[in-house]
Amino acid sequence: MSSINDLILVIFVLTNFSLLGASQMGACVRLSAAQGMLLCPLPLLLPQDGFSLRSLLFAVGLFAVKGIVFPRLLFRTLRTVNIRHEVEPFVGYTASLLAGIGILALSLWVAGGLQLPTSQQLSPLVLPIALSTILTGLFLIVGRRKALMQVVGYLVMENGIYIFGIAVAQEVPFLVETGILLDVFVAVFLMGIAIFHINRQFDHIDVEKLTSLKD
């Protein structure tokens, strides 16, 4: 189980760096969907729950929402706005990758001073990668101009929060996690509608230009 956890976490790091270095929006949506699908086995690998029916149902629901529903909503929005690339982000892609290295190093340093609950018996990589995923999502939100990329950053940040919750929770609060997942679903749905209306009104989804709106 531990080796599977480690493999999932390493892939998470690779997807974080791929998101920071990718300019094609479709690829970023696919990467965020891949992250969501990577989260699905984690409830089944927790030592206190294992392969229980509750864990299995939650993993299936997580796969359906993060791996299918969210990407479909984002791709539908992407086709509507007809924009394929983030051409001029606030922070360039080389600088973003360097920032990703700094985020990972900072997360490893911060996590070194924290301790997992002894009952969890999870990989020591869980906390640093959870923190780095949260910070990567925040970086995408503030470092990209296009609203759709900021939605992707929001999803990445939520993935990190989910991993962090698994790392520190003594017992997985499935009811709370289901409520959070529903909130994220509503948020993504509403943001897709907002992006559609912004594009229809202004012919772009560049959030920087929205700061110049007048009464």
C-alpha cells in the first residue's frame, strides 16, 4: 500500500510541474482531471478504512466528478470561448517552473516540522506534496490571465486540500468531504457560466482587462 501511495504522490508532483509549464488550456484541463483520478484510490488505501463499501463508493463518486464531470464542463466552456492557449501569463512559464521548484522545497521544509498522526501510517511524502499542490493551485490562480486557467488552479488547490485532509484526519470525514465536493462542483459550474458570459460580453476571458471596467 505504501509503495502505491508513494507512486501516486510522485505522479502528483510531475503533474504540478506540467501544469506550471503548460500553455495549452486543453492539456491543463486533462492534467487537472488526471490529478482528480489519482485521488480516487487514496480512500481505499487508508489503514483505518481499507476496502470498505463506504470507501469504494466514495472513490467511485470522486472518479465520476473529478475525472469525468469537471473535465466535460471545462472542455465545454473551452469550446465556447474558442481560446486554446495562455499566451502571455502574468508569470512566464520558465519562471513558473522555477517557482514550482521553490514551492516544493518550501513545502518539504515546512512539512519537516510537522508530524502526521501516528495512527495514520501514511507516507512521509503526503504532507509536503499536499502543501505543494495547494500552493501550486494558488500560484496558477494569481499567475495566469485567463479565467479558465484560474478555474484549473482552483481545482488543483482543492486536490491539495483533499490530500492534506487525508494526511491529518484521524478518521476520514466522508460526509464533510462529500459536502466539499458538492461545493466545488457548484463553484466550477458557476465559474463556467461566468466565463461564458464574460467572453460573450467582452470577446475575451483575460481577467486583467476586467480591472478597467467603468460604470
